[in-house]
Amino acid sequence: MAMVRQPLAWGSDAWIDSYSRRTHVEGIFGNYKSAKTADLQRGWIFIVGMVKTSLMLAAVAVATNIRLLRKWAA
């Protein structure tokens, strides 16, 4: 049977802890997509394969983190 409701009660402490992870991830994705940081957008790279794409995304993550650390340290 398909799950028809959330596994955690809405608004409970456990739900808030679980849902707060989403805000962190959305912020990271926002930094990747921002023109001021990585400017990641559809069609940004033309390679085929999960391994190659994953390596490129790892490079974007490293570059974005370095850029954010430099901005934070300034």
C-alpha cells in the first residue's frame, strides 16, 4: 500500500529537525544556481554519463565552497 501521509507528525520536534535539513539543501542549490557563484543552469555541460557528471558537480561544489569561504573570510 502506498504511503498516504508523512512518517512524522507535522510540527513535532522530530518533523522540524527533519524538515530543517531541506532549508540547508535549498540554500546550497541556490548558491549553485546563482550567477554570482557557480551559475549552474540547464545545459551548462555537455558530457554523458553519471560518473562524469558527478565529477563535474563535485568540482562545482568545491569551487562554490572555496568562493563562499573567501567571501566569508574577507
